[in-house]
Amino acid sequence: MNRREFLDRTKQTTLGLAVGMTILGDARSVRAAPANDKISLAIVGLGRGRNLGHGFLDRGDCRIVYACDVNRKLAASRAKEFAERQPVDPPKVEGDFRRALDDKSVDAVVVATPDHWHCPAAVWACQAGKDVYVEKPLGHNPWEGRKAVEAARKYKRIVQVGTQSRSAPYNFAAKRYLDAGKLGKVHLCRVFNQKSWPNFPPLPDSNPPADFDWDMWNGPAPDAPYNANYVGKWHHFWRYSGGDIINDGSHQLDLARWLMGVDYPKTVYSVGGRFNAEGAAETPDTQVAAFEFDNLLMTFELTLYTPYMLKTSPATRDSSTNFPYWPQNATRIEIYGSEGVMYVGRHGGGWQVFVRTKDEKPVIKAQQAGSFPDPEHKENFISCIRSRELPNADVEEGHRSTLLAQYANISLRLGGEKLAIDPKTEQIVGNEKAARMMRRTYRRPWVIEDEV
């Protein structure tokens, strides 16, 4: 079944029910069901999707009806795991997730694919009348991110992006502190993403493994022979991702943008490169970006050769009392106000405000610890499926935050050209080369159409 046949068939079924309808008060999907029914999920991409699936099953009010992955062996293995927790109703195994979209019993789709599939899967799910939980980053390029927003609004779907920090109680408290002006005037926010993720040797092209649909995995990206590096290390290739600024860094950029209460930057500038060039990786191991807003400068700094920079430890992520050692915390945010500096952790770690030292010892003015808010984020998604309220990490917010990383990468790939942004259109103005990089050419049939 090709893409056009799929859409035509869907329009005759699920989409036909949605035409002209407003969002229902308890419209968990296109099917009617009592509010206490379990939410039926299709999990797409069963690497990261494994943990997501188990997390939704932990809730007790969700069931997995499809386990979808282009690696059929992996899909069967994950489906078996899920079936052990719901033995009466085991998930169906599918290599092509579009069959799950055509099933009216599916309420929502969980998209945990590589980056280049996030938007196509989310858009098609919205068109099929499904709500969506989509992993960050929202999209591979700015154009498709905006199409995901359009699809969510047109088909009245709940779309939650997997930036869990927006559901953390400690981050709500940090935002209240900032909005109340307790940090004073803030004109600088520094965002960090630092760790050890070294380059890797090139591998020869080869035949894909048995039961692995390489054509679909490659999907909208340019045609290419199978290469194990693409599948195992896709974050490091421009055709599939945007490097670690958009992989891990998108979490911190989203949190920083939310805390600062800003939307579109006026200008963006980024420099860096893959300085450890002995290997197959294309995306930077060192990158600095600057985002200029009204009365605020936000910077982003990335290093991937720094093993002493560590993500927040599990002991702190799962604690309601511990704080990271901020100078060597790999994913911290620093907010500089006239009345103090606030350090904020993503995915747990809490926040602390430091003022002038006393006898060269740190003085903490305010703080709140907090654990990894993944359960809260899932709770927000499921509750919004039932209430039809916008979720904490709504697709519009996910798109605007992803744009920061995408703008920065466009600047970097053009040799550090400073980009001017029109906030009304999201477009880069006065730079034709940069403007052309706002969208990719899609490989049929894996296409998002202009009219979603």
C-alpha cells in the first residue's frame, strides 16, 4: 500500500468522521467510548519506544495494541515483553505502522523513531484521527515542524512532544520565581550540552539484515544503500538528524525558552565543527550558538569530547532532595539576573539561586529539588486526551523550541553566517541559501504534502 492509497483509504474511513466536527469534550479518538476505558496505543519505533511503552503500561489505564518497528525481530521481541503485562490482549506486531493508523480502535500513537521520521509519523497519525506523543526533537527541518502544527490543529488532535521538563513541578516553581522578578533583571541565559560521545570509524555499505525494512527506515531521506552506522549512529548524520544540539540539546533549549518566556529569536549565529574529524560522524563535536531576543541573549555551548562533564546521575534524577554539582553538570541552564544566578537541571536536579559569596563560601538564596518528571508528562498527555486541553509540551511549543536548534545548524553549515528571523513567518530573511535549508526534498512515497 503506497502513501496515496493509504491516505485515500483513510479519508474514506476515519478522516471522513472528523470533517466539520469540533473537538468533543471526551474525544479520546475518533471512536466513542466511556471515559474509564483504557487508552489504546500504537508504539512506533521500539528502541526508545520500549521504555515509553512500559511507562504507559505502568499507569494501568493504557494498553498497547500495536508494536511497530521496521525491524520485525525487534518488534516481535518488544511485543512479547508488552504481552507479558497484558496477556489477555497481546499487541499486534507490524513492520509498517501505517496499518495501525488505519485501525479505528487505536486512540493514540507514540512516535519513538529516529528524528527524520518524527514529523511524517505525527502528521499521518493526526490525519488518521489519532492523538500523538512524539519524541523530541519535533522535526528534522523547520518546514515539516510547522506542518505538524498545522495537522494537529486541522484534525483537532492532542500532540505532546517528549520534552518532559515542561511537566516538572520544580520547573513550574522556577518559572514562578523568575516571573515574579525575584532574580531581578535577566539579560543572559546560558544553555549547556556537554558529554563524551566520540567519533566512530566508517563502515562499508552492505545488505540490510533479514526482516529489516531498510527502505522504510531510510524513509523521507535521500536514497542510500544500507549502512550499519546510519542505523546505529543516526544522530551524527545530517540526512537523519542535526547532531547533539537537536538530540539532547533540544531538551535544555526548550526548558530555557519556556523559563525565559520567549518565542522567536531576532537573530541566530552559530560556529563550530567536527574537530575530531577522524571518523564517519558529520555533525559537530564542538558548537556555540547565540540567539538574540529583545533584551535577552541566550547562548548554547556543546562539547562531545569532555568525559568529565556528566549528566545528572540517577541518584539525583530520582531524588527529591539532591542537587547536581553544577560546574560539571552536562545539561545545566544558567540564568543570570541582577539579584542572583539560577542553575536549573533538566530531567531532575531541581534549581538553586546563588547570590554573593560569604567568606568565599556559596550562599544559596532559594532552591527546590525535583525528580525526573516522566510519569507526570505521561499523565499530562493521557489527561489531555480525555479533556481535549492543550498539553504542557504542545506541538506548537515543541516546534518553536526545535527551531532554535535548526536555525543554529543552518548558520553553522553556512560557515557561521548570522541569520535574521521574521517572527511572523518563522522564515530566514535576506539569505537565499539559508532559506533553502528550511525544507528538505522528500523521497516518495515517504512524503508530507504541502496541504496536510
